[in-house]
Amino acid sequence: MKLTAFILPGCPYCIQARELIAELCAGHPEYAAIGIEWIDESAEPQLADRYDYYRVPSFFLGEEKLYEASPLWSRARAKEKLNAMFAALTAK
């Protein structure tokens, strides 16, 4: 299983998501089995335009959006949302 993640260089929410995923994988080794293809939307705008999202980072499984960050979320809330995404994927 491989996720597609759209990011922007220097985006604090994208940097945070990578940090949180590393933390989650340390506590849940099964999460590390889920591959992530990180795509810089500024470097691949035509690819990014094919997906339905507004904010980065956004994670997709195929064309299904599983996660889209919100600037209103605390770090703890973002971690909770990412954990829920990974838990649902590993339960499949």
C-alpha cells in the first residue's frame, strides 16, 4: 500500500506531518509498512491539479483523500488525525 502526499517545501504543516509520522511509526512499527510518495506540488503542478485538495499536506490512497491538514489544528490534533488515518489503513 502506498499513499500519495502533496507537500510544499518549507511549509510548517508539512514539516510537522513528517515529524509526527516518524513519531507514530516509532510507536507503531506496522505504520512504517505504508509507503508514502512525497510530491512537491510546486514542482509537479499538473499532477497536483488532478487531485481534489486545498491545503498541504494532503494524503491520498489512489484518488481518495484520507487527510488534509488544517492550520486550526494543534500539533496534538494533527497527530491524532494522522494516527487515525494510519490505524484505519493497517486495519484493512
